[in-house]
Amino acid sequence: MRISKRAGDWHISFKYDYQPNPTPKEGDIIGVDVGINALATCSDGRIFSNVKAYKQAKKRLTGYQRRVSKKKIGSKNRAKAVKRLAKAHKKVADIRADALHKLTTWLAKNHSTIVIEDLNISGMLKNHKLASAIADCGFYEFKRQLTYKCEWYDSVLVIADRFYPSSQLCSNCGHQQKMPLNVRTYECANCGFKADRDFNAAVNLANYVY
Ligand SMILES: [Zn+2]
């Protein structure tokens, strides 16, 4: 059992044994691209967008941050502002966790095989702009939830090799081309296939297991 205090709230957590609960699967293989723009894009065309509440909470967070920096260091008002900021942080994290839970439950419950990419986080963290976006997307949390839920619901989690170029391959003909991060649409120079960048990557992930 673990007891911790976070932003003024007490949390108790403990480990327990969980009996697997296999569910009938409506889908076979699904590829999932975890993005910065959308929470997730799936190879069946489904898009899980970032929830509105999350965007609003993030905006509020920026405001609280500014307020903290304006208060005198060591003052009572600053301590109060810091407390408020911590609460806002927790709210953002809670909304994110809730959205991730819905996504990972849906994936693990309804698909026999789920394919995700193995993000090279340490390499990406060197790019500071990307770093905050990735930390924000909670990729670690996504992978963690999916791992144990696939066990619960008796589905298979496949993590593609980190050198598999899921965003560079054409999901139609297999041609490979460079895809800078700002290019949002995949336009194949070989066959002319056109698709949303994240969707193309998700289909490639689904194809990874064939
Ligand atoms: Zn092509």
C-alpha cells in the first residue's frame, strides 16, 4: 500500500491481483498513432481528439503560472498562488489520465492486437519544443495503461521497432520519403496516394504485424 499527498489531496494505492477478463473482440489488428495534435489516430479512421476541458484547463494553468511569477518570493501571497497552481496542474493531469483511460480501455477491450510505436523519448527530449509536447501527451502513461489492460482483456500489444519509419512510409505502396514534422499530409511521390499524416502512420503500424 502506498499513501501519498498530491496538491492537497491524499491518495492511497495498493497492489492487487486481478483475474484476466477476456472480452469478445470486434476488431482484429489496429494501429494507433499517438500524436501532438490529436490524442490518438487509429488505423480504422477513428480519431481521439484532445478534450475541450483539457484545453481550457491548460489555458487556466498558464494564467496561474504568470500570477506566481509576479508575486514576491517568500511572500504569503506567493505561497497561495503556488498552491493554486499545483491544484490546476493536478486538474490538467486528471483530465488527461481520464481521456487516456477511455482510449486504452476501448483499444484493449475491442481489438485482438494493438500496434503502437516505440517513441525514442530520450532522443526527442533533446528537442525542447517537442519535449514538452510529448511529456504532455503522456506517452509513458498511455503505454503503461495499455500494457496492463491488454493483459486484463487478453489482447496482444505490439510495440513497433523504434527504427520502423511509420510516418515516412506510404501505406498504399510502401514507398519511403522524408516527412518533416510540419508536413501534415502525406503525399506519396511514387503513387500519388494522399492521406492525413497521422492516419497514414497508424495504417503503417497496423501493417507492421503482417
Ligand atoms: Zn505510394
